[in-house]
Amino acid sequence: MLKIINIIEIIFAVALVISILLQNRGAGLSSTFGSGFEGYHTRRGFEKFLVFSSVFLSVMFVVFAVINLILSNNKLS
């Protein structure tokens, strides 16, 4: 059971990294310091999907990390 949880957690971690890397590069802190101010824009289409998928994947990663922690602590006891 613990091995399956570890594999699922690795899959979520890789998917989270990919979804973060696919996001728009101009949305970082570089625009805060004066380079290329674009103003506020509404996320649409694939960009909106990437944001929601990043949030979902990060929440699922944390949930499976907590489950992994609980199961590994119960196994040691």
C-alpha cells in the first residue's frame, strides 16, 4: 500500500512540475520591478486550465504526502 502511495505521489509531483513550467513566463516577479508592465489580464482558455490544474495537483500532492506520513508512522509503531 505504501509503495502505491509513493508512486502516486511521484506522478503528482512530475505533473505539477510540468504544469508550472508550461505557465506563462511573463507572470513572474520580473514585471514587478519595471520590465514589461502588461497590467492585469483575465486568464482564459489553456492558461486558466493550467492554473486550475496546478492548484489541483498541488493540493493532491499535499494530501498524498500527509497520507504517506500517516501510513509510514503507523508502520513504524
